[in-house]
Amino acid sequence: MSVDERVRELAGLKESVASGPDPAATERQHARGKLTARERIDLLLDKGSFTEVEALRRHRATGFGLESKRPHTDGVVTGWGTVEGRTVFVYAHDFRIFGGALGEAHAQKIHKLMDMAIAAGAPLVSLNDGAGARIQEGVSALAGYGGIFQRNTRASGVIPQISVMLGPCAGGAAYSPALTDFVFMVRDTAQMFITGPDVVQAVTGEEITHNGLGGADVHAATSGVAHFVHDDEESCLEEVRYLLSLLPANNRELPPRAAADDPADRESEALLRLVPADGNIAYDIRDVIEEIVDDGEYLEVHQGFAPNLVCALTRLDGHVVGIVANQPSAFAGVLDIAASEKGARFVQFCDSFNIPLVTLVDVPGFLPGVGQEHDGIIRHGAKLLYAYCNATVPRVSIVLRKAYGGAYIVMDSRSIGADLALAWPTNEIAVMGAEGAAGVVFRREIAAADDPAAMRARKIAEYREQLVHPYYAAERGLLDDVIDPRQTRPLLCRALAMLATKHADLPPRKHGNPPQ
């Protein structure tokens, strides 16, 4: 054959590979409400930017009927492209081929792509829709997963890793998404679990559906495995694109800056009314965040999990920042086990990828209770403390209203390394609220008084005047300033601009040993 004939033959082969195994398989995929692997890649990446690698790869397994079924790609499409002009690596399981199950060749393709992403210093996105390890290939398939997990861990904190769950993910396969930075799930079509409903029923007698055991809403609100949940693949992949626009390519770069139309010196009168002075009145911290950030836009992470703490990626004067904020409208904004873990992971991610942290504090303390204590609130709360203490990115904290006890310290107080600690004039920073403190400190005097109620009220006022007034912490150098709430955004923008060149070194060590 001539070169031209070979080229035409190649073009025909690649066209056949791109179209998939057969039209009927594509129809079955669409009938399930799911897109094909290549359709998903086209939605994720900039139009026409995808470059595929190892499209002609085929498995070499024999036996169990595999010798007669050797489709190209081996059930996974791998390559790179761009999102808003920036390089992104992607692999997508093709459920039409072996149900997207992972075999030796399939795994080696993913291994190669992950190595390329780490070497190039570019984000990695996995589009997951597979039936787990390919049973016909035995231990070779299991070893393939081990190679993926090892690379997930090596890439952690080096390049952003995003897992998008678009179908089933069972057994050991679920651990790769759990090792990545963010997990997206699509309702009804995506599930994740270690053992499926049949095994659960056989072992425990419990009956449950696939979605009830490991569906998107379960992992978004109960287990905390999923960070983002969407009703359809199109909106899910569009939000993945938005998330990537907020992240640096790797840990050696700063996040991309965007043009800012919202003036950095904009003051907000609304902040004077959004946060009630009375610490017992709830409000939505999201309203405060919207007033402070550029154009009121932010991407909330883990919205359905631990709602008493809000974590979000946003921009201030065009620069990406991470916001951690207590949410008084959910459990009064207390810190509990779930909120501590949620905040710790977010703080660690931001620190890994050079994203400054802004902490908005309105916390009455840690959640009391036998269940919390027995489930380890001490070690789980310490995770958030460890994450903040270990973070070297610019850190600014603002006490909006109350900050009591150990929770005040943990929420990036000056004493654990905040670069700038500010407070609104409504702040109450103390070991505990005046009501509780007076009952402890003046217990005997109140009990011995002719009118205990009047004495208690007097002692509460005395304690509040002497120890909880807004300027007590500032007088002792624990706050850098007490500020007019309307000037919050301008001051944050100026503070972060000043801290942009911050350099901080940690002591030499292999790695820390954070509380587990």
C-alpha cells in the first residue's frame, strides 16, 4: 500500500474508533440519560482543543471470551485539551465498552495520562462511568487501581484533581475520587459505594436502593464525599469549567486573575443591617459574602454538608480567595465534627494552591453533647486547627459578631497565625458569653443575694462591660483594628494586595502528622 492509502486507512480507523463500538450501544447510553465519553469531553473542553492519546490501545488478555472482544481504546478515552485556553488533562470511561470496567490496558492508559499531567503541571479531570475492576482480568485489574491511587496521592497538592461521577462507581474504584480534591456527582445516574445494595442486604439484612445507599444527595449531605451535585451532565460539566477557571494549573503558580469591574474601594451600606447586633438573632452569612466579593459571585464548596460552616471560592479585586465563614442560620454557627472536617480540607486545599484565606467569624463555640465527645470532637476539631496553623498563604480574619472559647482560637485567630485580624464594632470575643460567664464567676454572690435575678443581671452587665466590650482584644494587640463594617471590602482588598508577596517557611520535615 502507498503512503496515501495508509493515511486513508488510518483516517477511517480513527473515525471508526471515535464513533464508538456500535450505534446500538450509543442509543442504550442515551436511553439511560447519559452522554458518551466523547460527548462529555466535548462539553468540558474548549471546542476543537482535544488531543487524544492511545486511541488505538487494545487489551491483550485471553480467556473468558476476551480474546474475541478487543475494541480500540479499551473502554477509556484519554488526552488533553484546554479550558478557557489553559491546558487540562482528562480521561473518560466509555460505558459502552465492557461497561467502562478497568483492565490492564485501560489502567495503563490512565497511568500514562496522570504521569503526563504531573510532569506538565496541569489539572487532571476524570469523567467516571465504569463498573469497577474487569473481572476477567483478575489481579491485573486490581493492580491497575493501585497504580491510579499511588498517582492520585503523588499528585495531591501538586496539581488540581477533579473527579466527575456520571455513572456507577463501586468497590475499590471509589477510592480514586476520594483521593482527589473535588468530587462532582449527577443525580439519579451516579452512585458511589464500596459494597452494593445486594451485598449490604446479604450481610446486614438492610434493604436499600442504589441511590439510597450511594446516590448524589446522600454523598452531598450525609457522607460528605461529594462537593457538588447537579441534575444533569451539561450543568455539571459547565460548573467544572467554572471551578477550573478559579484554580492555578499547579502548586507553583498563582490562581488566574480576572478583570475586575467591581471597584476595590466599594463600601457597602447593606452590611450595617445584614448582621444583627443581638447575638441570638440568626442571619445568612451568604448575604454578607455577596456584599463583600466581586459582583456578588462565589462558588460554594460542600454546600449540602455541614451547613453551619460555609466554604467558598471567589474573587476580591480580581484575585481568587477562599472564604471560610460560620453560618449563624444553621445550628447558630457552632463548630462540630462535620464542620471541622469540611473546613480543614478546604483550608488545606487553598494553602496547597496558593489561594489566600479570608475567615468570617461568628461562632458561639463547639457543639456540646455526649455524641460529639464520644465521636471525637477533640481530634476532629484539631484538624481545622492544624490546617490553619500549617497554612502559609495570606490569611485575614474578621470577627463579625461573637467569637467564644476554643472555637474563636480555631477560626484563624491572631494567636494561631492570621496575618491580619480585624473585627466589627459588634464583636464579642471571650471565653464564653456574658450570661454563662457571670453564672460561673459570680455563682456564690448570685446565690447569696437577696434578689438573685437582679444580682445576676448586674453581674452580666459588669462582665460584658469589662471583658466583652468590642475593644478589649484590640487593646491587648489580639486584633489589628476594629473597623466600620461598610469598609470591609476595601480593607480586605488592600490587605490582600499587601500580603501578595508574603513568604513563609515551615521547619524542614518529611511531612506533618495531622490529627485523624
